Amino acid sequence: MPNIIFDNKMGEACLAAWRSTGVEVRSVVVRQEGEVVFEHAVAPFALEHVHPLYSVTKSFTSVAVGMLVNEGRLSLADRWISYFPEYEGEIADERFRNVTVRNLLTMTMGQESDLSYIGAGDDWAHEVLHREFDWKPGEVFHYDSLCSHLLSMLVQRISGTKESDYLAERLFTPLGIRNWWWEED
């Protein structure tokens, strides 16, 4: 396969294609073989600005999980609770015992929940464990940020470091991303 060299013409074509589909592009940097080959920012944004992207962090969490799978430290079939025995006694619905990494990645945990039910406590996993299930794990997709939160906890448990630090070493630094912000509970 020939090496495709990404250039300004290709970058401008990509921007035009994204805009034609309604994608709002604030800034983009394309690196190829370690070199920046295209960069673009739309005012008032600049390349060095940290952009609040909120749910895009779910993609980074999925990347971290994929890296752990690739390292052989995790399987998609693993049950979440097997990594957190300290929560065993808090499970309100026995179906939670069958929630796998795959269920969390695909947001098919089984609860129809959202962040609005999180109480004053600072342990979100505790809150999830105390909820009843609406479906059997794996049956129904329901967009749920708490699935990503549980995965982030898993990344931290397995890697021994915060997810943002784990990704900094393996993803952000190699990509030349020097400034990011990560919300934590």
C-alpha cells in the first residue's frame, strides 16, 4: 500500500466535507509519522485552547480499555464486580453481578439511569450498585455516563494510576497533546 501524504489540500477537503454534514470543527491537528502535516483553528478558538468536549471523554475511556485488552490485562468478557470485591455486599440487584466490560462499553448495563439520580455522596459506583435493573445486562442500549465512570474506575484499578495519567503516557504525549483537563468525582 502506498504511503499517502496528508497535505493542506487534503486537510481543506476534510474540513469542507465535515462542514457539509454539519460537523462543527473548532480545531484540528493531523500528525503523520510524528510530524504535524495539517492544523486549523476557527476563531475564537486556538490550537492551544482546551475545548470542553464532555462526552468525548467516553471515547478516551474506551481507548484506555482497549489498551488494557491489548496488553492482555483485561477481557471484554470480564465481570466488572470481579475487580471490585469491596462492593460485593452492596449489590441491590443480582443482575449487576453479570455486568461485563463489554456491557459497559456498549452501554447495555441494564439500568435506565442518568446522573440526575446521583445523590450527595461522592461514590458514584455505590449509587449504581444500589439501583434496581430495568433489563438483563446486554439486552438494551441506554446512553449512560455511569457506564463510562465504572470503566474509568476499572482502568484505574488495573493500571494503578488515574485514567488521565494512564492515557497521558500512552496516548496524549505521543500525539503531542500537552494540555488537557479531566473531570473527576
